[in-house]
Amino acid sequence: MLNKIKFDIFPLVRYLVIFGVAAFVLTVFFSILSYGGYNFFGQFISELGIGKTALMFNLGLILSAILMLPLSILLWDKNSFLLKAASIVSFISFFALVGIGVFPMDQMPMHYYSAIIFFVLIATTIFCICVGDLLNKKTKYAFFGFVSFLAVVIFIVNNEFQYLQKIAVFFILLWVITRVFESKEK
């Protein structure tokens, strides 16, 4: 009887990932409002994880990372080495994102390592998907992936500029949403 029941997990996964992105955006938004004097262009997002907004921000970051973890399932393709690699690397990157929440900015060097690992692995994920898109002639996805990849790499190379972090995170979130909706076409 159970083997006759077919359950498509992909709609559930899509909703979880969308809720993860929404949780991150709302966490950052409400943390900025509660922080008092947060300088959007002069402070890192992680600075919301210390002080009076620490609990809200860090728990929200951990929750959103866990909710976005299933993106790895959407990326998996048994017929493509690049997509398998991207799926595995993205899975690990979301654990690094959890690490950013577990080790707030005042817990160096663990916070720094978690952040660098996250950004490097998510850039690697985006690059693998971008190459896969090019090979499959999905040029609009490849172009957007390449722009997102460049935004993250520019931040990694110049990580002392806080505003570059916001640009990189913006492109990461847009890329995640794009992949969720693109996966409907599979």
C-alpha cells in the first residue's frame, strides 16, 4: 500500500527554501530596527549578532540556514557531475551559515572561519551551477549565476568593505530564489 503512494517532495522543498530566504530577510530587517544606530553601509550584517539583537539575529540566521538547506535537494541531478558537486557543496555551505549564527562576531576566529567558508562554498556552488547552465544552454540562468558569482567573489577578495557584503548577500538570496523557481522547469 505504501509503495503505491507517490509524494512529490519538491514543492515542500521549494516552500522551505522560500521560507528560509524570508526568515533571513525578516531577521535582518527587524534586527536593524531593534539595533539602534546600525550603519547599513558601515557595519557588517554579523554585527547584528552581538548586543541587544544577538538572540533574535543568531536564532533567525540559524533557522533560515536550516530552512534553506533543502536547496541542495533541488540542485541534485544524478546525471550531472557539476550538479552533484554543487548539491554537496551547497549542503556544506548552509552548515557554515549555521556556524555564523552559533559563533557570533564576538567569537573570533570561529565566526570568521564560518563566514569565509560559507562565502567560498556558496560561490563554488553558484559557479558549478553557472557552468552547468552554460553546458545546458540555459544562458539567462548562466548569466545571472555569473553575476551572482562575481558579486560574492568581489566581496571575498575585498571583505573589509561592509557594503560589498550586502551586495553579495543580495545576489546570493536572489540566486537562491531563482534556483527554486527554475527547478520547477525540471
